[in-house]
Amino acid sequence: MAWIILVAAGMLEVVWAYAMKQSDGFTRPWPTAIMAVAMLGSVGLLALAMRTLPLGTAYTIWTGIGAVGAFLVGIGVLGEQASPARLVAAGLIVSGLVLMKLSSPH
């Protein structure tokens, strides 16, 4: 169950990152509100997952999901560049996340 909670926390991290971008420097109220709620939810779920999972594993997976998810949203939704080097970098992050999961005792 902790892994499901951790993935949900990571997905909320993607939501708050995108909402932060859409807030235009906190000048737009709705994206700013969505960002704040998603941040609280993300950190709250991370804390729940850390009841069971080791700190290093949980935090690494959480930030990795957020980083790769925000990268994919940037490309897919915001039209950001998808250069070969950036795609390889994202692939390396995903590889690290998989290795972290496989090496976790939980």
C-alpha cells in the first residue's frame, strides 16, 4: 500500500509543478490554489508512505516521479523541447527509479 501512496504523491507533485507554471508567478488565483492543495496533498502522502518505506527510497522515488512527470508534461502539454539528450537524461532517471525500487527491502 505504501508504494501506491508514494506513486500518488509523485503524481500530485507533477500536478503542483504544472499548476505553478500556469500560475504565472502566483498572479493567477486558480492555478495558485491548485498548486497549494496539490503540494499539501503530495507532501502528506509522502509522509504516509514514509511510515513504511525508508527515507532514501521514498524521497528518491517521489522526486523522480515528479521530475520525469513534469518533464513529460512539459513536452506533451507545453510544447517544450524533446531533444535526444533530454530524453536520455529522463531515461536514466527512470532507470535509477527502477533500480531503487528493486533494491528496496519493502
